[in-house]
Amino acid sequence: MKIDLTDTTSSKINKALVQGRRAIGTPAVGMVLTLVIVTDEENAYDALKAANDASREHPSRKLVVVKRISRSARDRAQARLDAEVRVGTDAGTGETVVLRLYGEVMDHAQSVVLPLLLPDAPVVVWWPVNAPVNPAKDALGRLAQRRVTDTYAAEHPVQELTARADAYTPGDTDLSWTRITPWRSMVAAALDQVDCSVTSVEVEGEEHNPSGELLAMWLANRLRVPVRRSVSAGPGLTAVRMETTCGPITLDRADGALATLSIQGQPDRAVALKRRETSELIAEELRRLDPDDTYASALKFGVHRLGEAKSSLPPLPTREAGSSEHAPAHPVTPASMPVKKAASK
């Protein structure tokens, strides 16, 4: 069911949501969060489709904020809010409200969104494109427990990582980091099968691919060894090669779907490592609403430090009296290379 509202208010939108639920006989209970999608008209359809697919796992109220740039001075001066309310099969699992902001309303998007948030439920803000430099200080970002960006959509993706590191606030995350979760899992699993130390690493992938840089920074940060970033034709990440005291370990994916894991002294194994859709990435991010400390640690390591010798890297923090945290020691195992874990919604 769809309800179109022209030159409306947040109050009228809430009434339309209640009207729609009553018309189809669906209660508001069962939604676990509010997902705010901030995008432009060009990317709104794809972003909403991905969010609807992810809502099968995470029933939610989806608020799509589209800022419409008017060409004429008269239209720019006219403040207006149009909305499209979707419930039932048109909204995936949950509810959807597409908000189109005109004129001065664009500068006060938080005032439009705030009355539409689900009460007593987490808020996640996602920028598929054109993310702010500091998401935590953005007017809409301040409303959220989690803020999701996508560095891959930036004009200069690798340079954008430095800006993300400088502005990082607990609760920030990026889909370029989410894309490498399977790679981190496989690398950790491979190191769990050997009893040796890693001496150097090479991460191979497309040029200007921020996921490749993040994977390299994560490995350098956790292993404290030189990590070299090499360029391939893709698609995406294509290989991770680790030199160890027991021989080479290679995870090679040439076609973007199936990878080969090679460990010295063991037969080669084929492992599924396909490139995932945006809906799968968003669904993974919505599984955890706490700060991702592993992402923060890798991000702040810095692109410029890749390839540095082990001796030039700062020492890992030592255990303090009464502290349950400890620094990883060689040989490195999955216990010292944490992979993103699921958390309660």
C-alpha cells in the first residue's frame, strides 16, 4: 500500500503510517530499529532495494531522505516536504517513508526525521553516496548509534580513508570494511592451521580499492609485519599471500566467486568467497550496534604506513595489572586477529 503526501508535515506522515497499518491489518510491533538512508534521487532506488532485502533479517522502519536541489531561485526559496508512505508488501519487512526535501527544509532534515523515529529503538544512518566528512557531527548522524558510509563511492576512495580515520567516532563504520569480513575470516582460519610466525604479507587487488587498503592495514596492525599492497585487474580483491616460517600461505580469488587456499604441506582447497551484494553488507552491519573497535584500530593504522618494517612499528600495548586485555604474540592465531562478530540487535 502506498500513500502519497504533498507539501506535508511529520505529523501527517505519522497519521498516514497509522492509517496504512490499519488498512492492511499490520501492527507496528516487530520492528527492531530505524534505518535512515540519506541519498540523492539517482541512487535512492538501489539503496532502498538493498534496505528492503536486508529488512527480511532486520524488520525496520526505513526513512529515505532525498534532498532535491531546485534549479530556480523561486523553487529554492520555497520550503516543502513531500512524502511517500509504503506499508505491507511495498515496504519489504517493516515500513518505508520516502522524504523529499525542498528549499530551506533541506537544512533541517533532522527536524523532519526525529518525530518519525521508532520509540525506544536503535537508529542507524546510512549514506550510500556523498557521506559527510565527519558523520558523527552531521545533523542526522547525531541521531544514530551507528553511522554507515561507503568509501568506495567517494571520488578518491583511498584518500577518503585518511579523512575517515581523522574523524572517526565510536559507532562509525564503512561498507568497504564490511566487504572484507569473509577475507579476514579465511585468513584467520588459515593461520589457525599452522604453528609458525608470519614474516611478510602481500595484498593484491584493484587499484584505488579501499577494501584492499583496509585489509592490508588490518594485517599490518595485527601481525606487526611489513604488508605490501599490489595492483591487479580485479575484480575487487584477488589475493592475500603470506610468507611464514613454515612456508607460504596463499588465498587466491581470480574470478570474484571461488578462491583457492594453499598452505605449505597441505592440498589446495577451494573455498566460496563471492563478492556480496549491498543488501548482504547492510544486513551484516545491522547485526551489531556496538562500536567496532577492530575497524577503528585498522583504520587508524594509516595507509602511509603499509610496508614499514616490523621494527619501526610501535609495540603492542602490554597487559596492565587487573586488566583482562592482553597483546597478541607470535605465532599469530585467530584469537589475536578478531573478526567481526554478531551482536544482539
